[in-house]
Amino acid sequence: GNISYNFISKGKVVPVLLAGYGLANTVPLFNIPLIRTDFTVGVLNLGFGIKSFLRDDIAIRVEYRFQNFTGQKETTNSYYSYSQKVDTRIHTVQFGISILL
């Protein structure tokens, strides 16, 4: 789940903050889910940006987002023991357009 807060502004530019946490079984590479794990990985999302209204019903948005994927699995049996670990940090800048109905 993510929470996004849009600050109240009298102008056409609105600052935005976002934060969230979730669970996954994949880790993206260049925003494409590429590495699949057989254990649960925690995903932390943090970000900020600005939304600029072109009209009352159309806005463009630019944001920076940090994501941290972490998780670990230990496997042990009578023959061997090993550990799988995920610790990946991703920094992205995203652009978007909103059409409000």
C-alpha cells in the first residue's frame, strides 16, 4: 500500500509526498520485474514531487521515487546449508499526466 499526500496550494503547482510498504516475490531491473524469488521480499517506497495543473482537469507530474527491496531465506538440510539474500535499492524519476474526470 502507498499513501500519497498532495499539499493544498492556491497556485497551479502542488508539492506531493508519498510513502508505502508492500510485499513482493520479484525484483525489477529497469522497472521490469526480472528476478523472481521463492521467498517474500519487503518493498519500501518513498518519494516526492510536484504536480502542475495545466487546466482544472489536466495536470502533469514529476516525481523522484526511492525503492528498497529486502529479504532473506535460509535453507538447511542434512547435506548443505545456504542463504539467499535480496538487498536492492532503486532510484527513479517518473513523469506522468493526469486527466481528472
